Amino acid sequence: MSAREIRELPAARIVAAVADAAARWADADFPPRVRATAAVVERTGYSEPVVEYALDRLFGSLTARTLRAAIAGELGSLDSLDGFVTRDGRPDVFFRGLDEVTIVSSQTTIGVAIPPLAYALCAKSNVVVKDRSDHLVASFAASLAQERAQIAGALRVEAWETHDDLGALQRISASDAVLAFGSNQALRAIRAHVRPDARFIPFGNRTSAGYVGRETLSNESRARAAAGAAMRDAMLYDGEGCLSLHALFVERDGAVSFERFAEFAREALAAVAVEFPAGRSELAPQTISVRDAERFRASQRVERPGAVAVANPPGGLLLIDPPLEQPPPLVPRAAALYGVDAPAQALAFLQRHALPLEGFATDDERADVLELAVASGASQIAPLGTLQSPNLAGEHGGVGRILPFVRAITKIR
């Protein structure tokens, strides 16, 4: 590939091309999307409503406004991708895209490679993307090529069998930046082949948590809404993504009791299963193991006989007030509600179990709850019910959207 043609394009035109292609894909009746939806359902095993939800959120968010906001926020201006711009109190700067960027998709998250692909193209880099068997990225790339022929020359989508086959190793070892999603084991293997002077941006195994404070429990209507929002965060995509909520802390001193909130959560879990049906009718074997083990432990507890596991297939598994000494159920379609007295107790739990958090969800604005969210190590804090709809103008995993793909060239006047 040659980056010459895409480098001649103004960044604004690349932004417009990406946004226009995404707008076509935001239409559920767009023929390439219809075909891709069926392929994603087949690959992931998720139900069609879940896949449609994911594609709506992805392409509906990939707008010109979003791209411009992220680029301007990180680089100062969109124009800095086209040439030198002046900065107050600093040298003039030109953010030039890296020559070669490789993006490795993950197995689970739908379209996870598309946002970084969009930003790498806006940086005017040559981009190689490892696609999955559903060919979602390749289909979107074809739409991009229809918008701007120069993009076709800078973008290559490939389907490697594994990240360690010969073609993959050649791409990875030749890249100036490698952005990869996957298991920690896969990321370690990929890192071993990245050039010492190249950038490696890994996104490994993470999870998310949430907190329901007494303000949210001030009345049943608000508490019920929070329970519904939390269960959507927990069960969408079968609870397999880094933004899937697996631990929800609920304060015990609210007007709505912890026990009553747990009832709302049970009902909400069943409702989410109707709106977003699970792709598989049965719980995964590892989830069944957690359920059976928790039921046995609960039956042996004399001091806390009310701590039980609640299963609601095909909705999922909800553990209600399990001991804080045991970690949350990091398995598909499972979450746990923990009764706590204050945010400090939730923080102690997260630190005890060394949970790597991507997201933290809460509707409470109290200073101590915000302090908990920040101290938890989460990369993003969001209202309950919005974890699975990340803002593509915000950083992902604590990393900038376009910064990984550019280098700054300063000019002193």
C-alpha cells in the first residue's frame, strides 16, 4: 500500500467520508448491513436484536461531529493533520500519521476495530485490519472505498487464521503501531513481535462495576429504573465484553431496601431477556458451575441463610449478596449484587480482588461515590444503563482515539 494518495486528502474530507459511510450503515435496511448482521449473528451466537443494537450504537455514533470533536480535543485542531498550525505559548505543530498501523480485532465485541480504523485513516496512515469470519470490517471498508477512492489504497482488511501465522507476523513486525484487542495471553504473544521502536496499544481482559447509592434508592420508581439499567449493562452481549457489569454495589440505608432492590433486579433481568434474547437458550457451563457452587455454599451458611443464587435462564444468573470475600462471577450472563454500607466498602472489595475495570456505572453524584469511581481504576464513568453505548469521542481504555496513530513535528519560529 502507499499512503501518498490519502496524505494528499484534507483531513476534513476523510472525516466526511467515514461519517457518510457510517450513516449508510446506520440504516438497518442497508443491504450490506443486512448481510453483515446475519453473519455476525452466526459468528457470535448473539441474537439478532442484540446484534442490531450493537450496529445501531456503533454506526449511529460514528459521526463527523464525533470525529472532529475527538481529533480537536486531542490534537488542538483538525487542521493540524494537514500541516503546521500555531499554538499559544508552544511551537507550531504538525501531527503526521504513522506510516503503517495494524489493528487486531477481538473475538467477541462487535465491530471493535472500526472506531480505531476510522481514526487511523483520519491520521492518513496506511491501515491493516485483522477481520473476523463475519467480514464486518471488510464490508464497511468497501463502503469507505465507495466514498473516497484514496481510502481504498490506504486500507487493507485481512482474515488471519491466528495472530501468529506468517502473514500476521509480517504485518505486525512491519507496523509503526499495533493496536490489539484480545485475551491477555494473545496480547503477550502479539507484543513479542512488535518492533522495539513501534507503539503497542493493547486492550485486554477487563470488566465493569456499578454503584447504587441511597439517593437512587429514594423511591421505588427511581430504584426500579436503576435496576433495569444495571441489568441491561450486565446482560447485553451475554456479559462478555469489557463494559459488561458484573458487580453492582447497593447501599443498605436507602428508603428502598437492598432486598427490595434485589427484587427489582430479578424482574429487570427477565425483562432484558425478552428485549434482548440470549443467543443460546442454556447458560454456559462455567455459569452453571458458578450457580451450583453458590447454591451449595448458601445452603451451608447458618449465619446468612438468605444469601442465595437466583437463576433465570435464558435471562441469566444473579447472585444476591454473596460474601464480599469471594470475587464476582466473571462468566457469561452473570452478575452479583453486593449490599454495602458506604463506598469505602466497595473500594476495598475491588482492591481485594484486583479487578481490572474498564467502566464504572452510577447515577449518584455524591463526592464519595465519584471518588470511589476514580479510585476503582475504571477508564470511564457513566450513568447506569449506558455502559454498553460508549462515546466514540471519548478515550477508550484511557487511551486517546487518534494520538496513538500520529507523531508530532514541531517548528520553532
